[in-house]
Amino acid sequence: MALDPITVYSSQAADSFVSEWRATATNVSSKVQGPLSIPAQRLEVDLLEVLRPVLVNGGDDAEKEEGRDN
């Protein structure tokens, strides 16, 4: 079965991310596996700046927003 393509995003330059795939089926008792090279693309944002509100507040703002509807 063909799956949708994915890309790994990194804050550092990288060509690809090497991983492994595994497949099983319900009608056989074996397992198939092999190497998988996932393309990587450098993310042109500062991850610390993007994640700082979550890291500093610990997600408190999201919980407050959820509680507002109740």
C-alpha cells in the first residue's frame, strides 16, 4: 500500500533521516523490514522562539482557553 510522503523538518541542515520500516500481515506469520530514507528539510524558523510560549507557560494558556467555554 502506498502511503502519503512525509518530510522531516530540522533546525539544522540535513539531507535525509535514515530509519527503518517494518510490515506484518494478518494472513502470514512473517515480518518484513528494510531501511527507509526520509527526506529532510531545514526549517527556516527559530524553534526556541516558536516553542517559548509553551515552554514558559507549560501550556497554561491552552487550558485557560478550554475552561472559558464551560
